[in-house]
Amino acid sequence: MRHGRLFALHVAGYTAGRFWIEGLRVDPANEIPGLRLNQWTSVALFLGALAYVYLVRNKTSEESLGEERVPAEVK
């Protein structure tokens, strides 16, 4: 679960639950073709997270935060 896959799965799970919770709400909100704006946002993030997991599925290289910086010598 490297290269951000675990985080992407967390986002997908959270947005799926958020979509359901937003469907239970009864207060007035902006609706776009039958769904609340928050539900559309959840759908977009869910699809983006799944797309990310799919696109990096074969990535097996070592993770890196960039080049290692060597401190300058102290005189």
C-alpha cells in the first residue's frame, strides 16, 4: 500500500460514507439534478481516488521524498 494508495482508499471510503450521510439530511441545500452539491463533490472525489489507485497499481519502485541532503561540514 505504498505510493499514496492507502490514503486514496481512505478518501474513497470516507466519500462513500459522506455521500450516504448527505442523502439522509433534510435541510435545504443547493441541488443539481436531484443530488445535493455535497453528494456531487463526494462522487467526484470518490472517482478521483479510485482512478489514482488504478493508475499507480503497477508502481513498485522505492518511495522517495527527494534527494537526501547532506549537512555541510562544520569547521
